[in-house]
Amino acid sequence: MNFQVILFEVFLLLLTKLQFYEALTCNGIIVAGNACCGSQGYYVSSNTCCNGVIVAGNACCGSQGYSTSSYTCCKGVIVAGNACCGSQGYSNSSYTCCKGVIKAGNACCDSQGYSTSSYTCCKGVIKAGNACCGSQGYSTLSYTCCNDVIVAGNACCGSQGYSTSSYTCCNGVIKAGNIC
């Protein structure tokens, strides 16, 4: 064997066996990296391939690279956030997009933002609670809606509310226990 062949084999062995470097073949060319971009190699931990060019980041926005941990691509432009509202970026952990406008909250009620942990949207109006009874909001932890009226309990017997843990509804009459 000649010296160049031995040197090349040693080089290949080092590339494939080193702990921090990887080698692969891209279009017939041996390169360092763990992914190919055309005939070039790159490491996906810090780069990506956008339109045949290696760029920093883990996602592409057109021909530009960016990191999805802090940015997103809205209408071809890289912006801060993880969601788009039109061409604007925002964080959907605290905000939402209501009719093209970024609002605080995680849900929309018409064009207003609100938090579903404490509020609900009843006929286009934000109300306290997690359910609607007509146009009123209420909490289903203690109340129910019987014939469009909020009453205490978790079930209805006609227009009256009652708790199914202690009572039952027998032919329209609330009785103690679970047997009619």
C-alpha cells in the first residue's frame, strides 16, 4: 500500500471513531457531520440545511435558519415567539390571536382574549366560570344549569338542581339516596 492510501484510511478511522466527530458520505464525498446538505456535511445539533445551504438553527424560514426554541416563521419572516398572528410572532403560553390581533389569554371571545382557567365565553361576552347557562357563566364544581337557570348541584331534576352523590331524581322528584 502506498503512503497516501494508508494516511487516508487512518483519517477515515479517526473521523469515524472520535467521540465528538462523525463522518458520512454526501454525494460520494466523505465529510464530517451527521447530516448532508448537498455534498456538504453538517451537525444537526446546531445547523440545518435551507435550500441547499447550511445555516445556523434547527428550522428554515425561506433560506434563513432559526431556532424554534425562541422564534417562529410568520409569512416568510423570522419573529420572536412560537406562534403567528398574521405576520406577528407571539408566545402562546400567555397570549392568543383573536381576529388577527394578539391578546392576553389562551382563548378568544369574539375579539377579546381571556383565560379559560377562570372564565368562559357566553354569547360573545366573557363571564366568570367554566360553563354557560344562557348568557351567564358559572362553575360546574358546585352548580348546574337547569332550564336556563343556574342552580346548586351537578344534575337536574326538572328545573331543580341536586347532587348525585347524595340524591336521585325519581319521576321529577328529588329523593335522598340512589334508589327510587
